[in-house]
Amino acid sequence: MTRSTLLLNLLARLFGGILMFALLFFLPAGTWFYWQGWLYIAVLILPMFFVMIYFLKHDPALLERRTHMREERKKQRGIILLFGLSFIIAFLFPGFDIRYGWSIMPAWVSILAAMVMFFSYMLVFRTMQVNSYLSRVVEVAQGQKVIDTDVYGIVRHPMYVGVVVLFLVSPIVLGSWWAIIPALPVIPLIAARIKDEEIALEQDLPGYKEYKQKVKFRLIPLVW
């Protein structure tokens, strides 16, 4: 894929994401004057754009690898389906919450959550910088090596740490306490994805078993 084709592909996905979030947020809210929705889109999409530009310059192969969306493992496809359902419910709910006033949330709480969300995405960015083989699907690329330094020296799946935190604070950024409930399944779903992913990595990635002995914890140091 040429760099210009990759750029067009990524921009289409980015604008598609903006449209998707706009529909999920503002239709249920029944208004465009939903400042938390705009805050969320800005805090997520703007960093994504600059990260995209960064990797287009420094590691376009990583971006191309992350355009591959088809999971080969049946269990992973099931996990992604369940995650998609949780995602839709968790992101539809805040708009209705705003419309009907179910949650009372101070503005500073949403702003603080947006800061946490930003730093969780920066963790995802750092993981991508460290691991050029990072893919959206469970696979081992030709020539891939185990990385055991930087964020990978703390936990084995630092990107998922960022994803879980980002997903769990999203309802708060959007001004809804109640939407945290449909967001909670992300925890067992990511745990199930990690367990299945590690089976594949042990089988196909040389040195991964030794890495597991060196870095004991998957997501949370001293916990799991």
C-alpha cells in the first residue's frame, strides 16, 4: 500500500469515527448543545490525528498492519462481537442520560475524566512506539520479536491497560454515571482476549514463555 493510499484509508476511518460518535452522542441527546460530547470527540480524535501523522512519517508499516481487521481465531471473533455490543450501549446511553437528566455530574468531573482519557491514549501511543508489530488482530508477524523493555517491562499488555481505562472513563467524560454499567463488561472481555492471545503468542512467538517468566503481570502490577 502506498503512503498516499494509506493516508486516504486512515482519513476515511477517522472521519467515519467522527460521524459514528456524532450519531451515538447527539441523536439520543436530541441536541447539538451537548458540550461533553464535543469534548469527548476532541480529546479522542485530535490526538488520533497527530498520532496518525507521526506514524505515517516514522512507521507507516505499523499503521498498515493495524488496518487489518479480520480475526482468524474464532474465540476472538466472539469477544469482538460482545465488545461491540457493550460499546454501542455504553456510548448510546449518555445521550439519553443528558436528555432526561438522569445523572448529576459537575463539569469538573467530566473535564478531569477527559484528562485521564487523554493520558490513557498516550499510553496506547507509547505502546505503539515501542512495539512496531502491534496489530489489531491476534497474529504473529514474520520476524516479530518479543519486547521486554519500556512499558512492556512493567506489564505484558500495556496497550490494553490504556484501552480499558479509556473505555471506563468515557461515560464520565460524557456526563453519565449510569453508562458506566454497560461499559464494565470491557474488563472480563479484555481479560478473555488476553488469555486467548497469550496462547497464540506462546505457540508462535519465540521467547514469549521466557518473557512471561520475566514480566509476571498482564495488566495490573501485583494483581493480574
